[in-house]
Amino acid sequence: MKIINLTKETKQGILDNLLKRSPNNYSQYEDTVNEIIGKVKAEGDKALFDYTLKFDKYALNAENIKVTRAEIEEAYQKLDAGLVEVIRKSAENIRSFHAKQLRNSWFDAKEDGTILGMKITAIAKAGVYVPGGKAAYPSSVLMNVIPAKVAGVSEIIMTTPPGADGHINPGTLVAADIAGVDTIYKVGGAQAIAALAFGTQSVPKVDKITGPGNIFVALAKKAVYGYVSIDSIAGPSEILVLADETANPRYVAADLLSQAEHDELASAILITTSRELAEQVSAQVDVFTAQLERREIIRKSLDNYGYILVAESMEDGIDAVNEIASEHLEILTANPFQIMTKIRNAGAIFLGEYASEPLGDYFAGPNHILPTNGTAKFFSPVNVDDFIKKTSIISYSREALEQVHRDIETFAVSEGLTAHANSIKVRFE
């Protein structure tokens, strides 16, 4: 991996390079995505069937678009029993973590007859997109569906592309069943996002769409935002490790590679105050990479978006961490909890040498659907709040309104909205 001294100039260069991976920079695909969305909106099922035959080589129709209970039971038989049990344990950890995020409606009543409050309501229908093929991730099914279930969403609909034989990855089906998906449809790509956003003869319209996908899925989610809500526009995976001289170079190297193997656009960065650690990690990365199955993807990822940055001080390293705002941040220092208090921007923070990033991906409970491409500065992980909406409650007695009606009228008149003022005034004529 490239070892570079951390300076203001090198930090800016890295930030610029990382932002090249953002879905916002793939405008060349937008016309194709918009055409797909337009056809699905106009033609419904026909467009879904045509695009599935074209892209997935499967003859989809109204009879086979929905996954049957028999197919789900078959998936259980195909999956190793030990893996099924691990999925159940992971699901319970995720459910327990997200249950702590639940909010209750609240009301504040005063003696003068004023009642103010907030009514918390789960959205009615949530749509979850799940990638298919080689990018089949049962863990992401759990992370999308369980917060929605905890929030109290009435109906959860999942779409995922079929193989050419019409089958869905068995791990995906088992995870969906354990998590509590109501209906699964065999459709993927931008056409699936359009179906969830506008509805077709077979696929119902939803209120919100969550879940990762390729660039076409990401751009489709961006295009339908406003017709429905979405979680975020996900970019390639990222890991940033902040370490001092106490860190184990083997652990650091292994953790960097855990994200570099995702795809050629993935980013893996080490920021350290120790030149010796930097050199040891770089050497260990080479050793591990030669042994790993996805070594070609890893090498391309590290060549383009892998960095080891040597900082003059830990404060300089922390400043860079907050600027990069990585999806995953590991802190491997003598006192990681103290460093954590100075971190403002990260999707998820992993503290100490035994909190390796895959712990969060699969098992611990916090959500692994995280903001990428610097959006951790203003976005959060998927959570229960993503599946609820808040409604303000206002009630005033005549006595309470009488005390403030002239203030309201004055404010309204100052904005030139005399009908607003009159709406209050007529109550006291």
C-alpha cells in the first residue's frame, strides 16, 4: 500500500479521489435509468417482465413473479443448519439493538388548556431491495427488514433479481423469512425500484425504499426520491483505521482487506502516528493479499483507493478522520474510548483490537447499512426512525388562544397574509 505523509495537500487530494466514486458522478447512466423508470411507470408488469428477460435471462410472468412458501422451505433445506442458526442469532442481536431505538408519542398539557404533542406512526409499507447473483448478502436482508419490523411497519415487501433458472439465493430467502418479510418478488435492477415507487399490476407501491444495489439501483433510488422516501444513495464500501504504535499490524492489515475485497471501488485507509507501524502494515497487506481468494479485486482497490497516511500527531489524524467521514472507523490506540469522544463523523465506530469491522457487518446488532462518500457528516445508519413518521399535535382552549391571538395576528399581517390573521381574529370579534 502507498505510504504518504499526512499533510493538508495530501488529505485534500485523497478526499477528491474518494469522491470520484460517488453515485453523483455517474450521470452517464442516468438516461438509461430514467428510461427504465419511465417504461415501468407507463407499462407496469409488461416492462418488468421484458427487462427481467433482457437483464436476468428469466421469463418472468404474473404467475411466477412472487416467491412461494414452497421455495422458502426449499431454501431452508439447501442451507447448512449451522448457518441457519447463526442467521437466527444475528437477527436476535439486531432486533434487540434496534428495539432500544423505539420512541413513544408524547403530549404536554398545561392548565390554560394548551395541549402540544408528537404522534409517532410507523409507515404503512416498506420496500427492501436486495442484490442478487454474486452479491447476495443475507446479512443486509436482516439489517433492512428488522428495523422496519421493530418500528411496526404493517407490510414489508422485498425485491431481488432471480437467476436465469428463476431461483433466488437460499441464504437471502432464509434471512428474509427469519426477519419477517411479508412478500418477495423476483425482480431486480432499476426496474424493481420503479415498481416499488409507482406500483405495477403485481408489485404494490410502497412508502419507503431501502437497501443497497449497483449503480443503476442507486441512481433509480435517487430518481424516485420524492415519490417515495429512500434511505440513502449508497456508494462503495469504506474502512478507515486510526492507529498508534500500540496497534497489532496483522490485525490492522486484515481489517483493511476486509473492505478492500468488496469491489474495485472500495476504499481502505490507515492513519497512524507510527512510521514503523505503517511499514509493517504495508508488508502484512502483501502477505495476506497473496493468500486471499479475491486478491485481484483487492489489489485494484488498494491501487486506486488504498492509503497509509503517517500523521505528525494524533490530533492531525483525528482531524483527517473527521474530514474523510468514513463509513467504518476502527480506533486501535492505547485509549480508543478517549479518542472516540473527539470523532464527529463516522458511520460506525469500532473500538479496540477485538472489535473488528466484520463484527458489525454480521453479528453485533448495530446496523451495517451506513453512510458512505463523506455523507456521515449529515446521514446516520439505517435505524428505527427511518420507518416512522412524526405528526405534530396542537390543541388550544379559547382562553389559551385569547392570551396570544394579537401576537399571531401581528405576525401574520407582517408577512402580508391577512387571511391568516383573519382566521384568528374572527374568533374574538
